[in-house]
Amino acid sequence: MTPLLSTDVAIIGGGIVGASAALALRRMNIAVMVLERDVCGSHSSGVNYGGVRRQGRSISQLALSARAHEIWGRLESLIGISAEYLRSGHLKIARSEADMASLEAYREKTLEYGMNLQMLDGSYLRKHYPWLGERAVGGSLCPEDGHANPRLVSPAFAMAAKRAGADIREHCRVDSVNKDGDHFLLRTHSGLQIRSQFVLNCAGAWSGKIAAQFGEVVPMESIHPVMVVTEPLAPFMSLSLGVEGGGVYARQAPRGNCVIGGSRGFALDELRARPSRSAINLVLQQTVELLPGLRHAHIIRSWSGTEGSLPDRQPVIGFSKTTPGLVHGFGFSGAGFQIGPAVGEVLAELVRDGRSQTPLDAFAIDRYT
């Protein structure tokens, strides 16, 4: 006989959003089961750059990002490990006077969100960050932004949820989701069936397929960010770096390795991606312009992953407009790591209260459907 299990909430996807939602639900004493096709945090949540930044986000995301900032501040007490989280500061580099004007305009628009952005001119950079290249003419510093180790964070959220009583099922691919009266019926590849009142669609780049099953088709595409890591180097950079207008981003891990991201890789299949040689070369060329000291550093590893991106680069967060009990949390376009824990709490509030204290109008799925 096919096993049939019941739970209040079934979460599809065990990345940072799904795992943090499970933890938040258990802290509300709501029964929850996480169904992860591979292992928790093995896809975009675990292979991203690890930036924990508020700076540079759209205005509509800043309330959510501020909520996440508070959660990151108590991360170790929440999940049991520090996950190498450091509030190192995030410096967004300007390469022209136009970039500086853009950064200043952003600072003016975001004063109410408590980021304390500090505009730095070229002379300040030369004095305090002499390792920056000449193309950096100034920048904007967000002192309390930083970075963490993504390979540690998402699995730790899942383990914390499990300790709190969540049923975490790894290597458990969901093959079908159907609404059966007031409940959902989920079937997995192993034959397991789960009955739940709510389903949280947190399946990352594959969430669009689930939404489409319920008549909500979104124009989401898969993107494949490229990451490279250098050999361990003597400590020289404490900040996390970004570039106004896009390009590379970089940080130095506690062990001395520099983690660098930028450009795009390519898909091997639906689940796997790889950086091309040309993409790696482009990342390295742009990095050396900003960090000339890395010119002769050895690259010891490179990789890519699969993330879901929507045209407006805004996520979908909130209730389905077609199916009661279905709640979406996907499409973070390469910027979900910092806000992930807050999204998890928001999804849990929607289940418990039917609403959230955090504004979500900009993230509604019906902007596409």
C-alpha cells in the first residue's frame, strides 16, 4: 500500500527560503514537511557568492531586506552556527562620475531604511583601500552589509528546522501536486503521498513549472552565474565588493581564498550548469582591473549553478491567485541569499495569519498572469 502522510504545510524545495520557512513554521507550532529533490541547500542557495547585502536592491525590496538584516544579526542563536557570517561592509565601486551620481541618487532615495550609506571619493579609496585598481574612482559603503558561507547557511536552517520538529525529506522528488477539495495531494517519485492544507512553492528555478500547473504561467528563465575561487592569499580585503552598473563582485573568505563572481555559464541539463572558459576569462579580466593584486593568483576552483530570473528581477512572494492554500516564494534572480530568511518568515506568517507585516504588493504573481 502506498504510504499516505498528513501535515499542515508541505514545502517543495529545501533551499534557504524553504528551510527558513520550515523553521519559522515550527516556531509557530505548525506541522511542516520539506520535500527536497536532492539535499537541502545543494542548488542556488548553496552555490552562490554568499553576499549578504542590502545595498543595491530595489526600493520595493528594502523593507524585506531590513527584516532579513535583523535576522542575520541573530543567525547563530537561530541556526546554531555562525556560518562564517561577517558584517564586513559592502563597497559598491564607481568607475565614472556618472556612476558616482547614480550611487548618490540611490543613497538619497534609501535614507529611511537605515543602511547608513557613506559616499567615498577616489582619494579616500587610495588611502584606505590601496589594493583597489585605478578604475575605481569612488564608491558607496554600506558598513553593516557583509557575507557568509552559503554552503553552511541553508543546510543549517534545514537542520535547525529538523531539531524543531520539521519532517525533512531529502532525495524526495515531487512528481505531482493536485488540489483535492480543501487539501493538496503530493506524490513523490518513491511513491510517498502527502496530504496538506498548504503548499509552499519554494522550488527555485523549477518553481515556474509548479505555478503553471495551477494556471499561473510566469516568464521565468534559468540563469547560471559563474563563480571562481583563488588559492589562499594573505589577508588584504575585508570588504565585500560590487560594481555600480554590474560586473564582477568579490570577497575574501576567512581562510584567505578570494571568491569572485560575474558573467554567465551554460546549462549541461535541467539540473546542472558549468562555466565556460570564455566566461571565466571575462570574470578574471574584470577582476584584475579592480584588484590588480590578483593578477598572478591561481584559480583553484570554478563552478556555476541554476537560478530563476524574472524580467523585472523581482521575486514572486505571496498567495496564488488561482488556488487557495498555495503560496509562492521564488524568482530571486541571483539576489535571494540575504532576504531568504525574511522570506521564510513571511511565508510562515501567510500560512498562520493570512497576511504579513512586510509589504508584498510588488511581488504578487498576478503582475504576470
